[in-house]
Amino acid sequence: MQNFYISIEKAVLEVAFDPPASGEGLLSVHQPQGIYYDLGGHRVGLFVAEEKLFLFLNGLASEVGGQEVTASLRRDGEHRQLKMTMGGSVTTIDYIPGSPISTPFHTDDEEDADFGLWLTNVLNSDLRRNIFLQSRRAT
């Protein structure tokens, strides 16, 4: 297992990757570009490394693509349940969305206040995954 370190808001998180048996496709160690959020007691995010999109969950990362990474969101009033599958492992996160973060880009869109909704929408849309990937690629 190769360790990969991500610097997020002055905190350093260790991300574990299972290298392929052939040794090909290993990630070089550098800071990936991404978005991370504490959601229902879990650290969740999307980042780009080696021009590939990864889902980050509690110190583990899995490349987004094919059937290996999926997400669904269930709503019950103000309560949300985010269900994610990463590499065959299912994680369910129960949470209540917070208030929108005040930024110059704030639009009062529901996704601005609900990271789980945003994440589900991005993971379930080829177009939005590609937009995120393009926006985070190193220049």
C-alpha cells in the first residue's frame, strides 16, 4: 500500500492507495487539487491526482469511474442519508445540511448548503465529473 498525503486547511491527512499488482499507475506524491468537507463525522471529498478524479472518504481514496464508485442521497425532512460505494465497500452517512457558506460565488442554490447533494450530483453526472476534473487539472 502506498501512502499519499493531502494538505487540507493546515491539516495533513494520510490517504492509502492499493497499488496495482503490475506496479503501473502508482500516484506520485504531490498535493492534489480538490474539495473536502466534514459530513456527519466523516471527511469526504473529491480531488484530482495524475489527471484522474478520486473520491476521498475517511483517509481512503478510490478513482471515480465505472461501477467502483457510486452515490445516492435520501431525504427525510431536514435529515439526509448519503450512501456511497467505494471499491465494494458501502458507507452510509447520516447528516443535517448546514447553512450556505458566504462566498462571492454563493448562489442560494440548494447545493451550496448541502455538500452531500453536491457530491451525489457530481458523482452521478459524466458532464459534472468532467467539469470538475478539468477545473482542477494542474496548469
